[in-house]
Amino acid sequence: MIECQGVYEIQYLKDEEIKTRHISDIRFSPIYGDSYIICFCEEAGKELTFKIEKIVYIKSLWIGIMSKDDIAPKDGVYLIACGGLGQGIDIEYELHILIKGDTFRGKHSTWAKPIANQYIPMFGETEGNWIRKEIIIKKGENEEVLAPEDGIPIIAFRRTQNESSAIEYCVSKVDGQETIWGGIRKDDDVLRGFKDYEYWDSYGFSESWDEYQILGFTILREYNKEVCYRHVDQRLKTEPRFLFD
């Protein structure tokens, strides 16, 4: 965790009870030594100290993009959080299919800099938490698919009902854009936007969602704004032109 900075979900044994926490800015404790870590805890909103032997579970969520040369470690779908200038700017998200060795910086398309990435496997692979949903979206239908938790919905779909057509991925599309300015909340309609907007492909042709086949979705945890600002501030101290180059 220390060598690969990012946001991690841990389960920590305290008072004979397992507690789930989300931590970042992780380093060994200067007071207690290498048996303890000190880190920023999202739930507490401040830095806390954890004894390493009491951490019973660790899951990598967001991994910091520390250099423009950082590359994807394996093939898959990557949600990229891009940070803006200062605390008045929201985090923007982009979704890309990356091949092992692709750089994160070369794939993003916005003015904001890529700050961190979260990996998910392709739909249909054994790992991952895809929730399958065999639904054909048609105009006029009023069917809701409710989110089981807060986060960012990633949707796997085919453009046709043909099972041999390629599987594609997107976050909520609004006005044809593959970026969103926030996430979805528990019990929201995961497929919001699909019935109200047309999708404009990369060649500028308008296509309807009428016969698109929604295969499934997964919910990813949002990148905490305070963590993002801390990350950006730290980078600016060592790279004053980080947000501008």
C-alpha cells in the first residue's frame, strides 16, 4: 500500500468488532514504527493510526497516477478520476478500455489531469462484481434498475441484440458525453439518461438506445474529493506545473 499509493478499503479489528474503513496517504508511523501505519481515513475525516496486524482484509480501490508515464498493468476497463484546479472544481470521470502498457495520460480527453484510476475486469470474466441484467431498452418503457449502493455505475452493453457483437462500456451518458460530474445514490435508477438521450458516436452519427442490449452493471466507489485535493496539493509541491503540462 505504501509503495503504490491510492485509496484502499480495509477491515480492521477493533474491540473484537470488524470495522470497514477507506484509507489513503499511507505511511509507516514515525512514532510506533513499521508495525503501524498512519493514513487519512475517509470515515473519520482525519489521519488515524492503525496496527498492521489488526488489518484482516485489504482491497485496492483507487490507485494514484503519479506520472504521465504510468501505464495500465493489465488489459481491462479503467475508470479514471481527473482532478480540477482547486476545491471549487468537481472531479470528472472518464472510462477507457486499456491494453497492458497503455499510458493513462495519453488516453484522457479533458482539460483536467488524471489523478487516479480504478480497474474492473471485462464483463463476463470470473472476477469482478458485475450484476447481470438482460434488458433491451426501448423508448417509452418505464422500467427502473435500482442501484444497490452509492457510487458510479459502469454499464456493459451491446449495440445490437446480436450475441456476437462487441461488448462496450460506459458511465451515465448525458448529451452524448462519456463523462459524469458525480455518482449515483442507492435506489437511484442505474439506467438514467439512456431513455432520454441519443448517443453520438466518434464519427458524429446519432444513434438511438432503442435496441441496445444492456448486459449488466457494476457500482464503483467515488473518488473522495478531499483525497483528490490532498493528492493534487502534494503533487503541486513537487511539480508546480503538474496541472498545466
